[in-house]
Amino acid sequence: MGENRYAIIMAGGPGKRFWPLSTSARPKPFLALDGRETLLRACYRRLRGLLPAENIIVIAAEAHAALVAEQLPELPPENRVGEAEGKDSAPCIALGTALVAARCPGGALATLPADQIIAPADAFARALECLFEATAAHECLGAIGIAPAEPAVRFGYLEIGPAEGRFGGMDVVRVLRFKEKPSAEAAAEYVRSGRYLWNAGIFVAPAAVMADAIRRHCAPLGEALDEFGRLLARGVDPTEVTRRCYGAAPRISFDYAVAEKAERVIAVHAPFAWDDVGDWRALRRHCAADADGNVVVGRHAGVATRNAIVYAPDLDVATLGVEDLVIAQAGRTLLVARPERLDELKTLVEKVAREGWEGV
């Protein structure tokens, strides 16, 4: 395992599309959707197949510091970093880049969301190993692409080009351009063409290359990066760095701020199964259904009930004559929704928050 390689786990997302289970007090990365292992814990476990614990850094909301410590007690305390405020992925990755540069001049980093399901873990480790080698050789950014299972409009896409070599036994290709969340028509054309992969939101690069790309393509973020570095060099705690500096950092995703503008990006085609676990419909992909197509976590009795998703570990649920519903319970709150409307769940969460509901 390379001592100069690091991973930055980004665990700051709210995951509102899993409300009422996911709340501001315990967002999606800290949930065990399969009833066994939280998404954050699973992400950390996958990385341990490639990196030592001291080279894995978790960046989460400062308010969730106790949750990170609870779920990853073996992680060194200095590797648990709190964000004073959430400002999307670009400031988080800039902070991670500054941390790696401060700890290991000449180091490299992988940045990845905490809330994905990936299997098998050894294939994931091989893909990261490939990109660590390839990005060092080409001095560029690296990404992971996923073979699209459908013309999804909720993902960004990578248009792939010619081969860029073979590293760690895997082929690497050039990324011609990033395509953000497309229309249904465009997504269908992407899939038909065979030239596009889903963007998994996982990036790898030498820290110096990452820093240069940030400075070149997003000046405000570059200024924040340099200030992070100055404070870290003076021994300021990373969480305190975010308290002092995040206010001036732009609120923007890394894809928009940097990746899609970079002159050279390479990608590896993921050799593993991947799911971004976007909303309650993900349970259908990871839990067995009964003879009527119902996916149930908890106690449910149904008559003439088909294709329902029922998540109610603390509530007995009985249904009669319903189809294609999501029924999800957490605490005192029960959600009943049509699956195709779950993309609008954020609007509902904002409404109940305005009305003073607990558990939002």
C-alpha cells in the first residue's frame, strides 16, 4: 500500500430523498439501509483494502462529529474533520487537497462520496489502484465511469474517447467532456451511442495536480485552497480552518468548478456494481421482493397489494388494494408517496420544516 496515497470520504450530504429516515441529525451516510452496516462504514471498509487507516480522512458536517466517531472509532481523531457549513463538493475537495499536501508533499488523493453502494470491494480497490498509477503517469485528473444501466437523467455523464494506456491490469481512456444531468432524450442518445458512462463522482489525482487544476479553473476556490494551506501549515485544526475560511469559499460542485473545465481527464470503466442509493427506490435493487413484487423492511400484511416499498421497522403496516406506493416510517413520521414523485421529496421536506415538524 502506497504511503503517499490518501482517500477523502465526503460525508456531508443531507440525503433528503430518504426522509423521514434521513434527517439533519442523522443524514444518509450514517444510515444502515440494509439493517447491517451504515453507508459510511461500508465506504471506509472498502478503502481499507487499499489504504491504512491513517491515510483515510472523513470530512462531514461539524454537527455530525460524534456520529463519525461512533461509526469509525478506529479512525485517528485527526482524520475526522468537521465542516462548519456545507458548501457542496468543491470546497470539501479543496480542503482534502490541502490536508494531503500538508501531510505528504508529493502525495496523491482519491475523493469519494460516502453514500454509495459498491461491490465487490476488491474490484473497487483495483480501480482506485489503476487511477493512482495512471494519474501519476499522465499528471492529470482521473475519474471512474459506470456503464449506464438505463438512460438516467439524475446522473452526469462522461463522454469517453481513445485509450490512454493500461495500468494495474486495467484499460484507461480519455474523457472528452463532462455532460451534466441531461434531458430524457439526450440520455437515451448517450446510452444508444455507447460512448458515454455515468459519472460516479469519484476523482483521483496527485495532490499537486489537483491543486493546480483548482487554481486554474476556479479562482475563488483556489484562493480558499491557498488559505487552507496557510492555516494548516501554522498548525490550525482542520475543523477550525473551515470555521475561518468556508464563508468565503464558493458554494459549487467540483464537477462544475473544476473537472469539466480540466484540459485532461482520464477514466477507468468500473469493474464493480455501483448504486448511488438516490432515494427509496434503491431498496428494490438491494432487497428481495415477495411474490407480489413488494419490498418490505419491517412487519407488513397486504391483500391485493403489489409493487409496494414498505420500510417500517417500528410500525405494523397493513395495506389493502394498493399498488406502486412507497410507505416509509421513522419515529413518529410516516411518508406515503408515489415512486415517480420521489424526486420532489425535497420540496415536501422543506414544507414540513416550515410547519415545525420534528425529525426533519
